[in-house]
Amino acid sequence: MAHNIMPNPNRGSCGFQSSEFEQEYDRPSKSQLKREMTALQKLGEDLVAEPRDRVKRVPMPEDVRDAILECQQIKDHEGRRRQMQYVGKKMRSLDEDEIAAIQRTLDSWKGLSKADTAAMHALEKKREKLLANDAALTELLGQHPQLDAQQLRTLIRNARKEQAENKPPKAYREIFQILKQLQADKSALANEQGDAADESEQDDDAAED
């Protein structure tokens, strides 16, 4: 005896509510996703191309920074290519705010004038000399006797330790700030002397009149 089977009202239904269809349409297209992936890969490459000290100053999660710093150290072409892909993958794990913060930092560097960039590199080189050679500190103290020699020795020792143990570059940054302040004081003094010389010339001109 055949049973009457009631038709299943859901048969043939795709199982989506209309609102779920709308969510589907809101998702980015494949081409848009590819563009975003390419942009993040490029951002990763830009970071790898920056000096190590700059990378350490960029606001980003520690694991992403580590991947970038490691990539900078790889000389082998194939190894570097693979690590670069890994950097791209790590970049894609960032949220929009983190990506925006990184982009802002890179843009601010690009906005620096060539003179500013050259001055910054000169300070970075001076700091590297301080870490590499004790004689550089003696020379610096000779030029700027007002500096706290004990503080600088401690900072240099701590910065070397940070590098050796791969710790956050706290002392390393402090040394840069001290050198930067010295440069700013030097520029301010030069400007004051320039203004004084101008005033002296004006006084001489007035006397002659």
C-alpha cells in the first residue's frame, strides 16, 4: 500500500533568507580582494625596504614587525621571496586601523624633505658609531661637554644589550632623541648667531648714515 508523501515545502529552496543574499552582495568582488592583497603586499615590501631602525618605530603588532626584520636579514633570493610572501600574509592579518597607522607613518616619512631625510640618516649613522666604538662617545663628549657622560654610557650599554637579546629598542631610541636634541640646539644657536650678525650689520649701517 502506497503512502501519501506530503511534498516537502523546503525542497528546491536554496536555504538562504533574503537578508543573507544581501550580505552576499555586500562582500567585495574577487578583483577588489586581489587589489587589496596586492596593495598589502606592496606595503609589506615598502616596510622591508626601510632602515631597520625605522621599521622598529612603525606602530604594528610584534609578530608582523619580526617577520619584516627577518626578511631584511635574508640574503638568499629564494629564501627572501618566500619570507616576503609570509610578510604579505602577516600584513593581511592586520585590521583597517593598523594598516592606516602604518600607511600614515610611511607617508609622513615620504613627506620629509631631502634635507630632513639626510639629517635623520646622519643622526642614525652617528648613533651606530656610538654603539660600535667607545671612541665615538669620547669624541661626542669632547664636542658637547654639557652632556651627561654617565647617562650616555648606560644608554649605550643598554642599547647593545637590547640588540643582542632582540628586546624593544628603548635605550636605542633615547640615544637618537639626545642626538636629535643636540642637533636642534646647534641649529637654534646658529640661527641666534645669524640674527645677532644681522643686527650688528644694521647698527653699522645706521652709524654710517
